[in-house]
Amino acid sequence: MVTQTVTEVLENHVTLDLEGIDRLYLNAYQPMLQSGGGIVHFFKKARGAKVASSVLMAPISRDFVQSIRDFAEHHGIDQVRFKKGERKDDITQSRLKAFKKKEGVLYIGVAQEKTSTFRTVKKVDPESHRSFPWLSRSTVLCNQYYFYLVDEDFGPMFIKFSSYFPYTARINLNGHEYVKRQLDKKGIAFEALDNGILKCDQPAAVQRLMSGLSAHKIERVVRKWFKRLPHPFTASDQRQGFCYDLSILQAEFARTQVFDRPRSGRLFFEEVIRDNIDLGRPEQVSLIFDRRITSRTPGTFRTRVLTHGVTPSLHVSYKHSKIKQYFKESKALRTETTINNTRDFGIGKRLKNLSELRKIGLTANRRLLDVQKISQDCQIGEECFQKLSLPQIIDDQRVAALKFGDPRVMALLLSLCQFMNQLDGFSNASLRRQVAELMGEDPAQYSQGRMTYDLRRLRLHGLIKRIPRTHRYQVTSEGLRISLWYTKVHGRVLRGGLSQLFDNFKNSQERPLVWVFNKLERVIDDEIAQAKIAA
């Protein structure tokens, strides 16, 4: 059987290809209650207290908890106290099977968890030495109330309220569940995949639904349930501006490519794991996430290839975010980008930024797949190789060759692999530092003039281009392919082959290349002997 490349598998054996928002974990908070001054304003102006103190928080908490109990009793909703180590999802799934309504509250879960709050502490004035109360940030262990819901448009979701001031809430919902509900409402037949779609006769309609899941629709469903569920803030509080705002705690963006048969998926992972084991190096992660990584960038940058049983998965980390790629249910390739901090990409946390964040997440998924395809299939033609290997006249300018195997050229092209897709490009200094390190030289000794000469070679050969109105450069698509080809051929074929030929192996038959060359040498010796021209 002829081995298929990653590109061939994805182009010829994928029956359904969908991308969009997967899971969203939102934070609901009171913007005016995030500082001591805001809390003082709340108690004095909204609640009419003479002195603002954390003592005033307890009655609000008691009333809120009692309203939850009354709500559960009135609607006949079970309250379940979660035990340590118990999986909330298992309880929810078992109850979902018995739920027959279009929408409603499935049950209320209770768990003790830490939350951020404010406490009253004493401070001393340095001049008068008199003490005075001060509201300070702190953490407490308190009950969290999980309202597990079934929504007509969004399916299963939950809203978690903290029972302690300032009563922050968390919302968890799923984009694929939203799409399934919309397909049912439109009467479009489909076959479900766990947290996804396996088959559908109208894939374009599915993709439109996934692309149409907006921040507005998400906020609307959250506000709907806020009105229905017990609320810690009164109508009077809300009229004075003490309303919840929504921000993004975690966003997961997924691309699901369903294979025509399980073997196609196995072929994909065999090729990817063999060819892309080094994706977690800092330079490779910058290629995927489109961000520059320096020695000051926080976080861990790595790739892990895991095999749970017989199911492989690839994990790539960048700052607080990660990409996970795995063979879902032995039916589909799932590529998921999970963003845990929007600030990693220079984007605000509020829900209104979801559209911009989605572009980054989906682009990261696409870029990972593009890198996997190009990394494996980076052939260049003989004519291209000859032009690179010999001096040329390009645009009436003489340009030196980029000779294959030359240490300086190989260091240059390996460095381009590390800068190939940076949004802001790279500079003379950054490339110079990287090339010097690869050549084992002191970066201070690799002069700016030498790098200017190298940049000119790369630019005239079409491997890089200057970003307009800057002194920075970007790797071209042709430069990406050539750089990968040079470095892979040198690292995997030439260097490995020469080590077989010239290293002193005790058993040459363990190295097929050595055995073939020895046989060739014997045949040549026999031909020389027969021609009677031996020395």
C-alpha cells in the first residue's frame, strides 16, 4: 500500500468539515463592585447604610440562599450536594436522559468552593495613628449554587452563583449543543457525534448556524435565565446600575473533520506524529498562534503526544492557551484551540470581543493543519534547487548562492522556520541572534553587516520580503517550503545517511544504506577487474 500524506488524507477522505465555537465559560460580575469604593457606594447609596462594612453582606447572603430554597421548593427542583471527587457531568447526564420538557431547570447542585470577596480590616493613619475600617480583597470558602438548565435554543448549560458578596456567577454553554437544537427546530436531519455533528445532508446550513452564534445571542440567553432564577440584587439595585456584565473566562474553538473510515484517521495521526513531533518548540508555537515568543514570554511551550489506549492525541501549549488534536470516537479529527486568557492575544475579556477572539481561535486551528501539511510535503523542483545553488542575476543585481549543506545557509534557513509566520515579522537583530546561536558563535561576533548580506540574499531569492515602511521582514510561502525542504533533507536524509556510511558500525547489515554501498563497491571492483584496468 502506498503511504498517503497528511494533505492527501485531509483532501480525499474527509466527508464533513465544520468549525466554530465549542465550549464557552463566562464570568458574570458587577463592574461597580470590584473595588472598595464601589462597595461603599453600594451600601451607602443603594442600601442606605450609614457605614459600609462587610457585616452588611451577611443578611444579603442569607436572603439569597433562602430565595434559592424557596425557588427549588416551589418548582419541585431537587437540590444535590456534590460529594468530593464526584463528577458533576455524570450526575447531569443521567438526569438529562429523564428530562422530557423543552426547557427548564434540571436540578440545583451545591458545592463548597473558594471565591473572591471583601473583608473589613483595620488600618492605621500614619499621621494621627488612629485606626479606621478598610474594605480589602480576600478569599472565603462558601457554597456555590449550580443551576443546571436545559434551554430551548442552547440545550444543556449551567449558571453557577456564589452565595457570598459580590455574588459573581459563572455560565457554561456549548456551541455544538446550540447547533443541534437549531437543526432540530429547522427540521434538518443529522447524526450526532459526542459534542459534534457526524453526518448531515446540508453541511453548508450547519456551518452557517455555527458561524451565526454571536455574542448577542449568547448574552440574550444568559439574560433570559437571570430573569427567571433567584437573583441576589433587588430590582432597586439594578435600576441604580448594579447589573451583571459578562466576560470570557475560557473559550474553546473547534474544527471537526469527519473521516470516511477509521483507517483514514489512523493514517493521519501516524504521519503527523512522525513528522511533527517538534511542534511544541517555541519557534513552532509562534508559527501556530501567530505570536512572537521571547525569553520574557511567560508560560510553558511544548508539544506532547499522548496515547490513551490506542487513541493518540497531540497537545501544543502557548502561554495560557493550548491546542489539542485527537481522533474523536475513531471517526473524526478534532482540532481544538482553548484560550484561557484573552490578554495573551491583546484582546479584552468582555463578551463583545468574542467575534475577534473567534478569528484567532479558528485561525490557530487552520494554521496548525497548514503547518502539518506543508511540513510533510515541502518538495521543490530541480530548477528551483539549481537557482538556489548557483549565483544569479536577479533584477539586475548579482546575488550569491544559497548552497545546500553550507553551515551558514543551513542556520539561516533553520532560523526562517522559526520566524516563518510571525505577524510582526522579524528584524536584522532577531535573525542575527538566532543564526549565531545555531552556528555556535557569540551573537556579538556576528556583525550586522554579515546579516545585512544574508538578508539581501534571502530577499532577492524570494525567501523573505520586507514589510512596507518598516525594517522588518516576513517569510514568503515559497521561503517556508524551501526552508523546510533544506532543513529536513539535511537533518533526516543527508546527515543520517552519512553517519551510516562513515561511522564504524560492527554489523553493517543493520544499516541498509551501508549494505547497498558495499554491494555497489564490489560490483564496480568486479567491472574494473574484468576490464583489466585495475591499478
